[in-house]
Amino acid sequence: MLKKIRIQRVSIFDIVATLVLAVVLVAFAVQGTGELAQMQTATDDYIQCETLARQLQSGSDYLIEQVRMYTATGQREYMDNYFEELNTTRRRENALEYFAEHYGDTDAFTLLKSAMTTSQNLSYTDRYAMRLADESSWPTEIRSVSLHDSDITMTDSEKMRSAQQLVCNDQYQNMRDDVNEKITESMDSLTALTRSRQSGAEAVFTGVYRKIELCAALLVLLMLEICMITRHLVVKPLMDYGQSIRRGEIFPVVGAAELQN
């Protein structure tokens, strides 16, 4: 049987130990919440970047579609749609500006920038093809394009056929495919970057979670220890004292030092 153990000291120790464990548990919980937030941020960033990459691609595809429709039909609305996208909507430029601001030092941005350069080169071909078409009210961007001498002497029908070939030949299509390939490579790079960020945060979060489990287990053990000590040093001796009273006997010298005294 334990002798001369002061319940006051035991209780002070238990209180201090409980407070220390509680503070450590809260600290780990805060750290875990932070790492979880980083994982969520990495996922959200990836979704945003994927959307913007697709936006750049859709903007480039839309320009190609409109110039091809214009060279095929000669209808002015397709030219207007083309320059509205190029100068007003500016999906390609907006997407690239976001990447430059948030991912300017990554391979994904380098690839998208290269894709944008290729897309802009296509735009020059687009304007030249539209310049070949007979239009009395060209936009400023078209009027500034100078035709080659060999193209000036063509008939209107020949110019239209030449314009259609410019935006449908293998070279033009290869450049378009190059834009799409670079955007795909950019997304692959972003995927790898996101997975790396998620893996790092997950590893830290897993370690924090293990520490939280350990602290919780220690708290449970501490509670059990408090209950056992209280029962052994206080509750059981008091019950023995009650039995001694009923029997008219002298109290046994048991329990905590305070009770023994």
C-alpha cells in the first residue's frame, strides 16, 4: 500500500501535466489545420490554373475558328468576332497575366508563354489572310498589313482561295497543334507541382496527426491515473473509515498523507 503520498502534490502535478498536454494538443491542432489549409489551397490553385490554361486554349481556338469562317464565307461578322476576342475579351492575355502574377517562376508559365507567342504568330497569319479578302472597311489592324507583290495581282477569287489555304495548310495546323501541346505540357507541369505541394503538406499533416493521437492517448492515461490515485488514496480510505465508525474501531492509518495525519 502506498504510504505518505500527499494528494495535494499529486493533484498539482496532474493539473500542470494536463495543462501542458492541452497546450501541446492545441498547438498541434493549429499546425494540422494550417497544413490542411495548404493542401486545400494547392488544390484550389490547380483548379484555377487549369481553368485559365483552358481559357487560353479556347481563346486561341476561337480566333482560329472565326478567321477560317471569315475566309470561307466572307461575312463581316466573323471578322468582328475575331477582333472583339483579340482586343476586348482577351481570354489569352488575361490567362497569361494571372500566370505571370502567381506562377511566373514555374515551368508551367514558361510553356504557356511559349504557347502564347505561337498563338500571336498565328494572329499575324490570320490578319494577312483577312487582308486578302475584299473588304472596303477593314479594321486598323488589317489595313496596316501589306500584301506581297505576288498577292496584289491576284483576282478576288484567287485571293480568297489563298486566304483559305493560309489558315488551313499544314504549317498553320502544325502551329496550332504546337499551341495545344504546350498548353498540355503546362498542365502536366502544374499537376506535378500541385502533387508535390500536396504531398509535402500531407506528410507534415500526417506527422501532426500522429502527435495529436499521442497527446490524446497521454491525456486519457493521465485521467485514468488521476482516477486510480484518487480512488486508492482518498475514496477507499474514506470507505474504510466509514466501516471503522460503524464498528466503533480506531481509524486505520491508510490513504494519502493528509488522511494518515
